[in-house]
Amino acid sequence: MRLGIRLQLLFALGALLVLAFVPLFFAVASLTRATMGGVRASSARAIGRAIAGHVAAARVNRSAPELALLLDAQLGPDGASAIGVYDAAGALVDRAGEPEATAALPASVEAGAEVLRSARTARGGAILVIVPEHAGAPSTTPRAGAEGAGAPSTTPRAGAAQVGSVAVLVQTDPSTVPAAPLVRIVALYTGVMALGLLVFAYIAMTRLVVRPVDALSRAAHRVAGGARDLEVPQAGARELAELGASLALMTGRLRADEESLRAKIAEVERYAADLKSAQERLVRSERLASVGRLSAGLAHEIGNPIAAILGLQELLLAGGLTPAEERDFVERMKRETERIHRILRDLLDFARPAAGEAGEEPSGAVADAVDDVISLVAPQKAFRGVELARDVAPDLPPVPLSHGRLVQVLLNLLLNAADAVPRARGGARVALRASRAAGGGARIEVEDNGPGIAEAVRDTLFEPFITTKQVGEGTGLGLAVCRGLVEAAGGSIGVERGEGGGARFVVLLPAVGSREG
């Protein structure tokens, strides 16, 4: 699942706050501990000097037991950890405090010298303050020494007699510095500020970015669902408002382009319907032209049987015939009448789709079409003296061309072949072959032994108004119509040189179902 822009920005801001506040927190915590440690060290120095001066003053006026009680009273977690008393020679006389603290007291000190230095105990770091004692009242003046310029020191007044020194040990371990509460406060402040920034960023992004973007998305979905206009939200930042205005403008232009495209599509569909209607009219006119050619060729075939029937009728009417002769005449008349009926029926079966082709099956059988077209052309005068060979392979697949149109294509090719074969010297041959094509469809060939197709017109032979016949013998539309019918069914038609030098027209048609695949 992909995160939204709001959560992605919140995660990015959270990571940025972690990178910014975590180092800052550790820096503030370290600075706080260092500052508190410095304050603790300064306080320890002051406490050490005060305790040392107090013990030095009390040592002059109090006995040893009273001094011991005073030393114990000065010890505590906020005071000294250990106190040592030294004589005038600097030797340790008495000490008070816990053993691990008193172990850090020196066994002897330099007589008459004030010392301020760091020390280590079992509890951690500490400050050791050694203050000399004098018989007179001590006075505190600055003294330069090992601790650095400006370090305060106690020097005796003029004429005061030195009686010893006092050493005070004050703990400065970080565990004794109360910095933890301040660090926790800083951590709490940092966390609250980071959380507040995240909440503020969440609310600001929701109001300024997410809601306007969601509104734009919903408006875009409404447009995709069919709405005519894009409703641009008014809230949000200026950039989002400009984006919404740009999207609204783009939507308007797309709608205008869509309307223009719809109008163009409607115009193209109208032109396509007109073109299809014109093609249908052209196909019907070519079919009617073929019917006319067939009808003209059948005049002699129908005229002879009718003349025979009339002659037989006159003989019957004249009388004087035996019953056997009358029966013979009647049977002859019946055969001639059936011959005429068969010829006219084939012609009508071919001509009928010109008026009602819309109800034909969208597919046709090649073998049936071959048989029907041979029945149509066999009685024709144009095929007298022409050897018409038929070679149809069994189990040919049905093709996506209706039976009537397939017959029309083959009839046109056969009539053209009959016109092209030589008749003066005899031996005219026309072959009609049908076999399975390599791609699974049907391959139909119409071949003649005529002079063939000239190279000059071969490339344009299937164009409208291109013909190789004499003027007045052809319109040049037959082959163009054939190509239109075949290509509309997903096939192709072409011409090549035959084996005997004549023309071979090849029609390739796919099998029913393979065109959709």
C-alpha cells in the first residue's frame, strides 16, 4: 500500500526533527552537566575555605573533644566529605569522615601554604582545600599559585603566629550534581515541541494541501464519469488553485476536442455508410450486368427447345398419329420444357440475391459455389467449344463470403476466361480448381490458355475502369468489384502467368473463424 502525501511529509518532517533535536538534546545535556559541574566545583572551593577557616578559628579556642565534635558536624552530603587537621610542621594530627574519603587526605602538608587541587576518592572526583592557621585572625587575599592567577588564598596578618593547617575534601562527582531534573525538563520540552510541530504540520497539510488535492481528485472522477465541467475548489494554496484552474481549462479543451472528434466520427461513419451503399449498388449493377450477359447467352439455348416444342405441338394438333407417337412427342416436349426450366432456374437463383442479399448466410461453401457457377455457364454460347475442367478438393472449409457473392466472383472470372480463350484454331480450355490454402483457408484458381495479361496493365488490372477488352465489350468494373468482395471477406485476389502462357487468377480466402483470430 502506498502512503499518502500527508504521511510521507510527516515521516520526512519527523526524521528531520530527530536529526535536529537529538543532537541538540545531547549538546544541551552535556552543557548542563558541565555547567552544573563547574558550579559544584566553585561551591566546593567556597565550602572548603569556609569550613577550613571555621575549624582553624575553633581550634584555637576549643579542646580536642570539642574540636572532634565540630569536625563531625561539618561533614555531610552537601558539605565536606573529609576534614584533616595538621600541626605547625605540617603533620596530620586529626581527621574526620568516611574511610574512603579520609584516605584521600595527604599525610602531611606544606606548612604555611594554601593549596587548592583536585582529588579522587572511591565515590569519584573531589576538591581538596588546604588552609593554614595563624594565631591572629585570618584574612582572605588573592594568591597566585599552582591553581592559576586570581585564586583566592588566606594569608596571615602581620605579626600573626602560625599554629597549623586544615584540609577539607569536598565531593564534585557528577552523581552529586542535580543535573538530571534539568535534563529531563529539556527532553520533555524537546519532545513536546517536536510533537507540536508534527501535529501543526499535519493540520496545515490537511487544510492547505490534502483537502484541495482530494477535492480536485473527486472533481476529476466526476468528469471521468460524464460531468461536463471540472469544479475547481477555492480553498488551498495559490499553487493548488492555479493547478485547479489549469485542469479546468484542460478539461474544457478536452471536451471541445471530444465534441469535434465525435462530429468527425459521425461524418466518417456517414461517409462509410454512403461508400458501403455505393459499393452495394456497384455490386448489384455488376451482378445485373452479369445477368444480362447470361440472358443474352441463353437466347439460343432457350430458342431451340421452344422451336422444337412448337413443332411437336403442330404435329399433335394435325392429328393422324398413333398413341405411341403422341406419347413420344409429349415426352420430348416435357424434356425440352424441363431443360428450359432448369436454365431459367439457375439464372434466377443467381439474380435473386441482387434484390435480397441481406438475408444470405455470411459464409459459403466453395464446392457448392463451383457447382452452381458451372451450371450457369455451361449452357452459355460463350462456352461452346470450350473445354471446362473442374477440380475441387474434398472437405474444403467454409469461407467468410456469402454463396451469392462467391458465385458472382467465380462467374465474372469464368466469363472473362471464356472471352480470352482462342476459338479460331480450337483447343480452348478453361480450368476451375479449388484446394486448401497453406494458411488453412481456400485457394481458387481460374486458368485459361488465352494470350495472358499484358505487363502494362497487370499492376492496374483490378482498378476500376481498367479492361483488356475492345471498346464497348466491357466496363472495367468486374474485376474491381471482385477485388472489393474478396478483400471485404479478408482474402486477396491476384493474377499470374499460367502454365500454357495464359492467365491464372488466384483467389485466396480465409476459413470461417480464422479471420477473427
